[in-house]
Amino acid sequence: MWKLNLSLLDGEEEQEGSLFGESDGLCSLSPLQRIYGFAASLVAGLAFMLLSLIVFARPIKFAIMFSFGNILAVGSTAFLIGPGQQIRMMLDSSRIYATAMYIGSVFLALIFALWIHNKVLTLLAMICEICALIWYGLSYIPFARRMVSELFISCCDTEI
């Protein structure tokens, strides 16, 4: 597991085993800057998601705001662990299908909202996006997806 390590060695970040060790060669942000970037991106994403509820009656505007907020919120962790590690974690064998469903439903919602302008399809894609985001989030909690699956199976199992 990643551990939060803010100590500096000779003015440089500790590279092995720390949460902030990977910079992917793109930029080198200080640990405090990474935390600020994470917080700003997460707060902006949550704000977009909450503000999208105001325009819920207009599915196209709702889809655009909610999808953009989701992308910001999910991408916020890239500030902490680096974009390369974020992508590797998203493409891990235990969550590759959840990631594909999530990214696909975000794209479908935006396509249905921006190009096709179909409210019903946009709402269906948004429902899929929310379900895929929940399933993706559960992949980070040990045994959570198995527990939810068994719960749904037991609730839907109707023997007469």
C-alpha cells in the first residue's frame, strides 16, 4: 500500500515507496503542491457534480456538468500518485472492466448530449456512468464488489 511520506532527503523527494515518489518525468511538484492540486481538482469536480443537480431537468446540461465533474474528481488522484501510476491502477486486471465501462459511459453521455441531443439516451448513459463509477470505486475496497454482488443476488433470488 502507498504510504503518505512527506519527508525530504537532501532537498529531494524520496522516490521509492512514497505516495509522492512518482513524477513521470512530466513535472516535479512538491508534496504540498500535489496536495493542493488534488484538493482543488476534487473540490472543483464535486462542485460541478453538485451544480449539475440544479439543471437536472435539462438532461443535456446535466450530462455535460456531471461528466466533467466526474472526470475532475477521478483525475484528482493523479496529483497524488502521478498520472502514470493512476493509469496503471485503472488498467489493473481487477478493475479494467469497470474502467472501460466508466470511460465508455462518460463518452456515450457526452456524445448523446452534445451531438445526438437525445435526452432519453443521455439519461440512460448517465445512469450507466453513475453505476460504473460506483463499481469502479468499489474496486479499491477489498471484497466490496463481492459483497455487493452477493447482496444483489440474495435480494433478487426469489424462490416460490
